[in-house]
Amino acid sequence: MAMIIDGKKISQQIKEELKEKVALQKAKGKTGALAVVQVGADPASSVYVRNKKNACAFIGIESLAYELPEETSEEELLSLIAELNGKEKVKGILVQLPLPAHINEDKVIQAISPEKDVDGFHPQSVGAMVIGEKGFLSCTPAGIIQLLKRSDIEICGKNCVIIGRSNIVGKPMALLMLRENATVTITHSKTQNLAEVCKQADILVVAMGKPQFIGAEYVKEGAVVIDVGIHRDADNKLCGDVKYGEVEPIASAITPVPGGVGPMTIAMLMNNCVQSIEEG
Ligand code: GUN
């Protein structure tokens, strides 16, 4: 029987801590707003955006919503970002991804001022993370580190295998695990003998984007399994990249979907916003 890592509870704790910090900041006259930009009306993005606004309201920071139509041009979006970069009150800018195909995401990410890059996606934020300098950390990987630490799971010296090499999860996850002194392996769609490699993991982070793909044959007895995937199964129920029913009995700890990694991403976004307000 694995310990179920309760991301909902841990994220709530973090948001309570942040709420107190925001109150202290307000008492010192330090305030700021998060600008949340959505282009188009992708239903999953709308849910995430709503949750982000609700989290801002909970911890006590203002959110400014920019809901732009699908046909917004790249130029128009870049001009909004330039305007937000220049607004004193805006301390964080979040552009919900994915963007419509006619807009270059990299160009948009690079247009956000690194001082307001609360997603941690700007090349300057990524570079700072690589060399261990101060900067905004990518929210999902930072949330996973918090899940492990707050569940008293040792990272130092452990074999950590990550499935997936995206800029948003896989790559920054590897760097943060390395920062915590894990021995890190990144695997991906071209990796040979994936199951064999994964079976070496003390901590297995699954971010491959394939519904219920990882079964017992990928997991060592007693491993910690972190499932970053979020999908709908045939019955329209949320599920992850991991076959939960099969893996849970052999893992020592596991994150559920929903209620594992998902809520942590937003908690860490709020953490970055509070950090940005603190730094003025
Ligand atoms: N789309 C999926 N995850 C994220 C995220 O963490 N930030 C943004 N901006 N868009 C996303």
C-alpha cells in the first residue's frame, strides 16, 4: 500500500502560508497584480485560468483578466505584453498556453519581462535555474519538489528517472532534481528499453502525455511515482499517464490524478507572484 501524496492538501497549506505573507506585504504597503492572458476559448485553458484567478483571490492578490479572441494577431498580443511590462502595478504576467497556431509561443514568452515572468518560461529564468541563480522557477517542477519535501521523501542521492523532455516539465524537472542532489536520467520517446531504465528509479516522474501508459513493469518495488499527466478516459473520468490501480500496490508513495501534481502548479505560480511583489 502506497502513501498517497495529497497535492490538494499540500497546495492548500502553501496557499494559506502565502495568504499570510500577502497580508504582511500589504501592511508594509507592498502590493501588485497578476495579469492573466488567454487567447481563444480552449475549454481546458479556461478551467486553468479560472483556477488561477480564484487562487489569486484566495491569497489576496489582484488578478487582471485579459480574454482575447482566437483571431488576435501575434502583433496585438505582443503589444499587450509590452503594455503590461510597463505597468508598475503588474508584478506578474501569465500567458496561458497553448496559443493558437498562428502565434509563435517562443516569441511571446521572450517578450515577457523576466522580472514579471512568474511562469518561469523565459530563457533568462531558465538560464538562471541552470546555473543556480535566483529567478522564477517553472511551476510544475517546483511544485513536485515541494510535494516530495513536504511528504518527507528524501531526494538527495536517489536515482530519479524522468519520462518526458518538454521545456515546461521534463527539462526543468531534471535541473531541480539535480539541484537537490539526485542522480538524474531523462528519458523520452526515442529511449531504448524504457521499462528497464524506469525500473532503476527510486523516484519516477512521468510526464509523457500518454493516458494510462505506465504499468507495473516500469516501476521498482518501493519506488515513489509522480504522475504529471492529465487526461480524460473512455468514461470521461480524469486519469494520468500512470495505470494507478496497477502501480499503487508496488509503489511506496504515489500522486493521484486528480489531486496530485495539478493543484501544486497553481500554488507555485502564487508563490512566484508573492516573490515578485516582495522584490518590487
Ligand atoms: N499550459 C499548461 N500548463 C501551463 C502553465 O504552467 N503555464 C501556462 N502559462 N500555460 C500552461
